[in-house]
Amino acid sequence: MTKLLLTPTEAADLLGVSRSTVYELLNSGDIESVHIGRARRIPSAALLAFVNRLRGLDDAQAA
């Protein structure tokens, strides 16, 4: 089963960027995140949506 929520480190690995870059994207609102207690997690769907926006695709084209 694929993970639904990723740590910033896991998201950085998947995107091929640094963890600092992921935090910058989270703070700017480019990538959505959720809090579970004090932990910040990134929905895997939010990463896909971010990449699709970078590619200039909307939800219908990405499907």
C-alpha cells in the first residue's frame, strides 16, 4: 500500500530536492500539508498536484 502522508524528508527524496526546499515550498503554500499533533505531513496527492501545476496541467489533464 502506498503511503498517504509523507514526512518532509520523504517528500524531498521523491521530488529530488533538499529538505530545506520542501520547507520553503510548504511555507509559501506551494505544497499543502497537514498537522498531526506537532508532526507536519504532506499528502501524496498534494505532491502530485504540485508537480502537475509545474507542468502546467490541470486536474482533468493529469487524470
